[in-house]
Amino acid sequence: MFPLNRNRRLRNSSSMRSLLQEYRLTPDDFITPLFIIEGKQLKEPIPSMPGYFRMSLDLIAEKVITLWKQDLKAVLLFVKVPEGLKDNEGKEALNPDGLMQRAIKTIKDAVPEMIVMTDVALDPYSSFGHDGIVEKGNVLNDPTVAVLSKMALSHAQAGADVVAPSDMMDGRVLAIRKELEAAQFHNTVIMSYSAKYASSFYGPFRDALDSAPGFGDKKTYQMDFANREEALVETQRDIEEGADIVMVKPGLAYLDIIRDLKNSIQTPIAAYQVSGEYAMLKAAAEKGWIDHDQVMLEQLLSFKRAGAQLIATYFAEEAVKHI
Ligand code: PBG
């Protein structure tokens, strides 16, 4: 009761505030997404993601050395697949010499300790731009899962530490886990995009990889953003199927979901601050309407407060310069 309690006493100096700070950002919080293309010495700007680039493997090798020096210890790989290699079944995804498989090896050669995480989904490989095999306008579940489990194994064989299924098919975590165990990959981590919403925040990412759905939307597999309780069901099922880390995506508009999960499960939670969130902050800052660095740090810290242990973010490199 006032004046026995004065809340402002504990905010009275910067040292006092620092001593009592509940959450802190460190480089260990971050996963850096990388967009990879074929070619040499290529660094292509992505118009809807200012300051972010698609890079060829030689430049990716240099990039991971820089990231490692900044104490960033995890990268999440996405590849842009040449149009001629796309088909309905995503056959190229299983090519042991495909761009993803070469990227994993290139990064592991450059920085062996770097944690290499890979996106497991068919959309960059799909002639329809969908995360699964299409038949008569439907995205098929079980045939897609069969391809995804082989794709995950192929990433593990190339040296991936973590496979990250982002497709939202049912049963894919169990299928991937069985495939990995059968091939003696007991220590390959599955980071499952377990509560992934059908979101319009993914627009700039689809520009980056040229992976927008050719027809329809992704609402029969990604979650309805009107739903909250369903996120817990999805996530609990993924944990039962063998997920080691679960993920909520997008980030900022879904902090309630992160906190719901944090209150009910013990499995580490990752948040994905997605491309549209990055684009919004960059655009407002370009206009001079907000303080880029301060808003960036405030947003990133909010993920920790909500309960995320890891944050996949396009701001990782910029953020570590300020913490
Ligand atoms: C592919 C995938 C997407 C993202 C990550 N993995 C796009 C989608 O589901 O359409 C989005 C990431 C971002 O927007 O930053 N399955």
C-alpha cells in the first residue's frame, strides 16, 4: 500500500533497472534464416525485404563465418528452386546433390559447429506452389508425408542437425521420426512448425522464393487464425509424435499462443518472426516514422517475455549488434 510500496523505487536508475530486468536478449536466442540460390557470387536483393538477400553458396559460406563470429549459432535454410526442376511430387527435394543438400554440406564445411536447420516442405519444389502433392485441386496428406519423411532423411544424411517441417500435414512428425530412427539418425532434432497459421504475413517470403500458391490458399492445412485452443491440440500431437522443439508462426500477432503453450507444455518453444513482420518494420523506418533499432529490440524481447526459447528472425544479425 502506498507509500509503503512505491513501484517507481525499482525504476529509479538505469543500474537498478538493469539488476531487475526479467528477460534479456542474447545471441543464443536467435535463428538466422538464409535464402539460397544457384550460381556464383550472386547476392540478389528481395524488394519486399529491404536489406535481405538471396545468396549463392560461395557467399553463403562467407556469411555463416560472419554469423559465427557474431555468436549466432543457428541458421535455417530455404532454397529457391529453378523453375525447370519443379514438379507436383517435389522429386528434386530428394536429390542428394540438390541445392539444399549442397548448402548443408557447404555450411558444415565452413563452420562445423554451426547448427544447421532445414525447411522441410514441398512448396519451393512444387509446380503448384503448395506444401504437398496436388490431385484435383486438393493437397494430399499421406502421399505428401511419405515424400517429406524421405526429404528430412536426405537432409540428415547431408549433415543437418535439425529438420524443420513447415508443411502442416498430419502425421508428418511421426513419419519423419520413424524414418530417422530407422536410418540410425537418433540425434537429429525435429523442430516442428506445430502452430502455423494460414497468414498473409508470409507474402514477402513467397516473393523471395517465388513460392506463392499457384491456385487457392493454404487454409486446408495451415491453421485458421481465429483459433486459439486448436494450437495446443496441434502442438501436443506433434510432441507425442516426436517433436523436440515446437514452433509458433507468425510471431508478433500470436504472442498469446506462445504464452498458452508455455503455460501447458515443457518442450522448448520457438517463435518465427516472419517476413511480413520484417517488411512492416523496415517500411515504417524508411519513412522515418519509428525508431528502427528500438522497435526491433522491443519486438524481439516480447517473444522472450511470451515464453519463446528461440526466435527465428531476419533481424538476428542487426539485433546482436545492439545487445
Ligand atoms: C514454407 C514456409 C513458408 C514460410 C516458412 N516456410 C511460407 C508458407 O508457408 O507459405 C514463411 C516464412 C516467412 O514468411 O518469413 N512452407
